[in-house]
Amino acid sequence: MKKIYLFIYYFVIQYFPMQPIPGYKLFYKIRYFFVKRIIKECGKQVIIKNKCYFGNGDRLKVGDRSQLGQNSRLGGQIIIGKDVIMGPDIVMMATSHAFDRIDIPINQQGSTEEQPIVIGDDVWIGTRVIILPGVEIGSHSIIAAGSIVTKSCKPYSIIGGIPAKLIKKRI
């Protein structure tokens, strides 16, 4: 049955409009209905914006009242806490390409070992943020738009830049 939900989601449901189109709340509920049956764990009142891609969803967990941003691309083992909001065009990848050997083209070396991404509770992820394998974002943190997050950050951090660095603490 999951494969049917997955098929319908990717070929129809993901394209349903979002706010401010009239009826957007119904479209959010329909997307939630499908995604709840696809991903590994899905909390209550999760909002999935349109064109969100998460593969077959087997390794994605999303907490209560969190949002998956428009055009987001989530790959690998990802745990998203409660009350997380994210802007559009977010990329989170828990795997990467192997490149250790110079005698073999990179595209023939396979991938590195998966390193889970963990997003704490009450985190705001700005537009077009990229989060790389193994990163943990502490609860109550903010990631500035356009940042590339290569290292973990502690709770209550405001981080930004390329690569993202601590800008200041929220407390």
C-alpha cells in the first residue's frame, strides 16, 4: 500500500498549491494524509509544502507541528524535531560521494557511509540552506538563509554563512 501512496504523492499530490491559494488548508491536509503513510515517522499537524522530495521516506522522521519547505530535498537518515520551520529550497543530504582515490573517477567510487542529520526542536531553517552529512542542529537555533552547514551547532545558536559559523547566541 505504501508504494501506491508514494506513487500518488510524487505524480499528483506534491503539486497541489499552497498558501495563499484558496483552499490551501485542504491541500495541506491531503499532503499530510499521504506523507504520514509514506515516511518512517510523522508527528501531528505537520505541514508539507509543495514539491518536497524525500525519496521513499524510509529514513525520515518529522516531529509534531514541523514544516517541510517548498522544493525541499531530503536524502538519507534525517530526524527533524518538533516545531521546526523551514523556508523553500532546503537541501539535507546524509550521504556524499567518495573521492579518496585519484586513480578512479569520482563517479565510480560510490558513496560514503551515511551520517544522519538531526534537527532539534524549535529550529528555523532559512531559505536555500544546505545541511551536509552528520550535522546536528541544536534546539531553538536559527540558520540564516543561504547558509551551508558543515558542522553541528549547540542549542540557541544563530548560525550563517558559507560555511556556516556562529553569529550569536539567542540567550
